[in-house]
Amino acid sequence: MTIADIIHGKPRLECKYGENGYQTPAALYSGDTGDELALDRFEVVQGAAPSYNNLCDLDRLLQTSTHIAAGFDVNYTSVPLAGVACKHGNPCGAAVGDDRARVVQKALEGDLRAVFGGLILLNFEVDEEIAEVLMTHKMGEGTRRLLDGVIAPGFTAGAMEMLRRKGDKCRLLANPALAGMDRDSLDGARRFRYVRGGFLAQPNYTFVPDLVGGEIEKVGESSESQVRDMILAWAIGSTSNSNTVTLVREGMLIGNGVGQQDRVGGCKLAVMRATGAGHSTEAAVAYSDSFFPFVDGPSELSGAGVAAILATSGSVRDQEVKDYCRAEGVTLYLYPDSEGRGFFGH
């Protein structure tokens, strides 16, 4: 994709307005790339047309979900059932597993407050059972969850009726390609960003760590379940606005500390969001989207009961961090920052 493709894209969907009501007109344009996961390939099967903000969140959901698929495909040659919830551009809930209903429950439970009015993307069909979970799980008797949208490979007629919201405010978007995501589903096109007077351009986010068969520096040894949690935490954290520290426990996002100017602040925020949402951080796994410049970050995580950390190496204090984790009994997996730093969304 070239700059010309971006500038001369064909209008596909008109939005009521942009991020704010005064930002009109706004629309989705397509470069006709042939990508099955391109935003214009998602069919609105029920509800109002997606808003500008909905489409921004959908783009982020695709980044996170394709990274989940790629991470598990690279490490285990199979992709689990997965659900990712997004609010204001960052994942607020995510889960993987082999039970559809439980995956949805855990994705919602990641942060029941944040998911209110958000979007959720699933890599499996939504039927009546899943629609019931989406609407009522952890809700009071007689109340329904308000979602702005549900994205899935498909919907049954019964599920669509159950998910209908007054004013058509719950958009249902279908794309069968979501069911087949794997390592080849990552967006490999060159990425552009408008800046005043021009554009920035860079390769897309295509690094995938091989924690099972790759050359990973290790302090201690993680169990397979911890490695799987590391993969999920990496996929979420590396597609969230940096600096990010992400906490995952038992296949479920419990705390996402995004957008912090210092790394220890990301650790504190991740723990705060997890405990504020009612989760225990004991035996959780943490991912940091870059190296720890000081021991204070791992200290915050260890103090919260975190058992294993995935991060990058490259700090002048790497040895201090490794020594600290070894002394505290915290497993630490590292790969070079120059190869796999997870900065995203500046």
C-alpha cells in the first residue's frame, strides 16, 4: 500500500461524524487491497452504521486478535477460541480457551466497568447461548449489558434478535475470515500516519515471539500454562498504547496498564486496574512492552504476587533486574529489545 492508495481510497461508509460531533464529514475509505480482514469487508448485519470511533476500535481489535492468533500459531501451531473487548482504543478484556461461553465470560470479566458501551470481537459464531452470555453475564436480574457492537464470523437469527438494542445502537458486524485467523493474518502492509504537513511511514507490527522453540533468555522456567498466558499478555500489550504493562491470569486479561510515561507507572496501573476490577494478581503473568530501566517495575509486580514476566532486554541494568527476579523467585523471559520491542500507538 502506498500513500497514493491512502489519499485516493474509495469511500465505503459514511460516519455521522468523526471522533467528536463537530468533526464532519467523516467516512471510511478503502484502498481495495484484497485483504479479507480489511474494515470494508465487515458486513453490518444489524444495527446502525459504525461510528468513526467504532471503526477505530475495530482496527485495534483486529490488531490484537490477529496477534493472539499469530502468537499461538507460531508457538503451538493451533489457535484457540478467543474474545477481545475494546474501549477507547485499548483492550479492556480478553480471553482464550476451548469453551465458547467461558471465553466470552472471561473477556467480559476482565473489566466489567470498562466494557460497558464497548465492542467485543470473537473468532467464532455467535448463537443464542453466546448472545445470552453477552447480554446477561454478571448483570443484575432483569438488566442487559449495553454494548456498542459485537464482531464475529457470523450470527444466528436468534442471536441477532437477542442482541438488538433500542435505536439500533448495538452494531453486529460479520466477517467469516475471523474464524480462520493464524500467523498469516497479521497486517503486513506499510503503515501510514498523518502528521501536520505530511505523513509518517513505517513497516507494520509483525514481530511474533517464539517462546517455545526460540532462543529466549530465561531466569527460571515457566509452566506451559504460564507460557500461554505470556503469549496472550504479549498480544494484548504489544497492541495497546505504549508504555504498557499487561497482566494475564489463567487465560484472561485482568489488568492493562496502558499509555504511561514511565514503566513503573505502567506496573502500578496494571495492578490497580486488576484489583479494582476484583481480580487477584497472585500467580499472574506480566508482559512489559520494553525493558525495565530499574528494578522498581519488577518489584511492584513481585509485590503483587506476579509469578512470571515477559519483557525485553537492553537496559544497562538488565543484570540487576535478572538478579532481583532470581532472588524473588519470579520467572523472567527476555528477548532483545532491538528485535521485539512492543511499542504501539504513539
